[in-house]
Amino acid sequence: MADTTKKPAKGQTTGAGPGPAFDPEEFRDELDGVLENRQIGNTIWFENDRIRVWDVSLHPGERLPFHCHDEDYFWTATDGGRILQRYDDGTSRIVDVEVGETNFLTYSGDERTIHDLENIGDTFVRTVTVVLK
């Protein structure tokens, strides 16, 4: 299994706090091929040789499978709500995102983040995520 080498810095996302522990073995089928999974959203809205723009939309109870980030990217929330992010090491965090909240993450060398996203709130959540190639 490939491990997360970079997690969001403490305080990097407003409204984020620790979440419940879980057993990564419950997601073994997703984690075994996660280094090849760069599907970080539901739909690619735009792509060229410099950027890829993803729609990340989750209705209450919906989940985006484990995926790998290793390219610089930013996201902006267009519809706020409560998200659970699980990491491949069995830790998680709960994030309350507000409309307009934006976060920028950078990667270098072999750094990567492996996580999933689950809408654990009672409202539709959407972010627009832009990957810099």
C-alpha cells in the first residue's frame, strides 16, 4: 500500500477537526490501486495542458472513493456542508466547509495525499477543484 506522506497542515482548512478512527482494511479494494487513481472529483469540467478543473459534488451520504493527490491544486466551496475525510493510515478529519472557502495545497518530490471524501451532513456539498499540471 502507498502511504500518505502529506496531510493538510493544522489550521490549513478552517472548520477542520479530528474525526473517528477506522480500519483501512474495510477499503482494501480501493487502497490497493490508489496510486493510479487521480479521479479527485465527479466530473472534469475543463482540461488543457496546464490545468484540470473538477466538479466535486456530494449529496448527503454520498462518498468519493480513495484517490491520490500529488500535484499542486486548489479548491473553492460553492455549496458548504460537513465532510468526512479518511486517510489511508486509519485517521480521519471532519471538515465544515463554508461557501467561498478556498484552500491551496502544494506537493514536491514524492509527497502525496491519499484520502476519500464523504458527505456526512444533511446538505448538498460542492467544491470546484483546480489541479495545476
